[in-house]
Amino acid sequence: MTTMPNASQALIMLGAGGHAKVLLSLAIACGLQVKGVCDPALKRSGVVTWRGISVLGGDEALEQLDCSNVGLINGIGQVVGSSLRQAIYERAVGMGFRFPVLVHPRAIVDASAVLADGVQVMAGVVIQPDVRLGANTVVNTRSSVDHDCSVGSHVHIAPGATLCGNVQVADYAFIGAGATVIQGLAIGEYAVVGAGAVMVRNLPARSILLGQTARSRIVPDEST
Ligand SMILES: CC(C)(COP(=O)(O)OP(=O)(O)OC[C@H]1O[C@@H](n2cnc3c(N)ncnc32)[C@H](O)[C@@H]1OP(=O)(O)O)[C@@H](O)C(=O)NCCC(=O)NCCS
């Protein structure tokens, strides 16, 4: 199930925003060859290269590629309320393309973890034994997924989030930056754990969990 690209496989990036930049950095760190980028905004702007890579066109450029010869990287980030990342993945898979698993060389992934196609594991991540990650899921910078967690497809575990052991995460859920989910809990489909929240009860599908936000105050200027 875990299909890592080999260094000779040509890879094409879809999208050219912030998430794509991070993935390009990951690919370079792995010694992988990203041969081109497809992005409608780059095409419209008329530029021919992006970060040293050829701009192949917009979404329609996929039709000119041979799905048996290239692997794709989903460079569209997953933000709350947008399904673009998922839609692009599903369209390309429907055309016969595959998205190899990408793991930053400075991530720790236990050998028993199972990563489905399109999973992206960024720098500083720790994935512990018997974790399962579904297709097109992002485990973002410096987050951790502890033993026996089962994470569905199209999930985003944002930077610095912590899933303790044996957490069950359904498809399309979003775990915000720096959130902590204690052991054994379940997170429903499309549920959102807000950035910084501490989750101590199960979270039903399509619900949002908010923690406490920090408050600012004006410090009086005593120098006058
Ligand atoms: C939870 C979240 C989706 C809510 O977004 P939203 O619906 O646009 O929320 P708003 O900014 O309109 O804020 C609505 C209220 O919720 C509060 N709130 C928003 N996010 C919060 C959070 N993470 N924790 C606690 N309270 C939060 C706001 O302070 C505001 O409160 P108020 O009405 O008392 O002023 C979003 O704030 C969040 O945490 N997203 C995750 C971001 C992230 O992890 N990004 C990683 C990118 S790689």
C-alpha cells in the first residue's frame, strides 16, 4: 500500500502555492525529480518556469501526460471549507494517475505504519507503530500521530498537532495547528478541531471544536 517514488520516476506538481513550495523542498531533500508544474494561475500569468521547474500549463495539461510514466504531487493545500485538494486528487486518479507517498527524510515513520497513495509527511513529523493513514492525507510539519491511530482519507493534520494513541479520524476531517487530541477518541467526517484546541471528548461529524484563544492587551507606555 505504501508506494514511495524512486529517484528516476518523473514527478509533476499540481499547484504552485505555499503547500506546493513545501512539497518541492521535500522532493529535493529526497533526491526526487520534479519535472514540471501545472497551475492555472501560472499559465494565465505567462511565466514559463516556477522555482526552476517548467510550467506545463493549467489543469488541462494533465491530458497531455502519460499516466504510466509520471507520478503526481498534490500541491494544493487543504484549508477548512475548501474541497479543491480532494477534487483535483480524485479527477487525476480517475484519469489513471497515481500520487506516490512522500515522506521527508527528517520525518520518523515506524515501519509498521501503512500509508495510502498520496499521503504527504512533512519535516519533523513522528508517526508511531501501527498507524494507518488514508489516501491524500497530509501530516504537516512537526505534527505527531501516535501508536494505533487510524486516519481516513483527505484528512489534514496541520503543523504541530498531536494525536495521542489510538485516535480514530474519519475522512475529510481537519486537525488544526497545535491542537492536541487525547488518546482513544473519535473524530467524525468533515469535523474540524480548531487550532490550539485540546480535545478530550469525541467530536461528531461536521462539527467544530474551539479552544481558548489568547487575549491581547495594550501595555501602557511608561517612558513618558
Ligand atoms: C476553527 C476555525 C476553522 C474557525 O474559523 P472561522 O469560522 O473563520 O472563525 P472566525 O475567525 O470567524 O472566528 C469565530 C470565533 O471563533 C473564535 N475562534 C476561531 N478559531 C479559534 C480557535 N482555533 N480556537 C478558539 N477560538 C477560535 C474566534 O476568536 C471568534 O470568536 P468571537 O466570535 O468570540 O470573536 C479556524 O479559526 C482555525 O482554527 N483553523 C485552523 C487553522 C490551521 O490550523 N491552519 C493550518 C494551515 S497549514
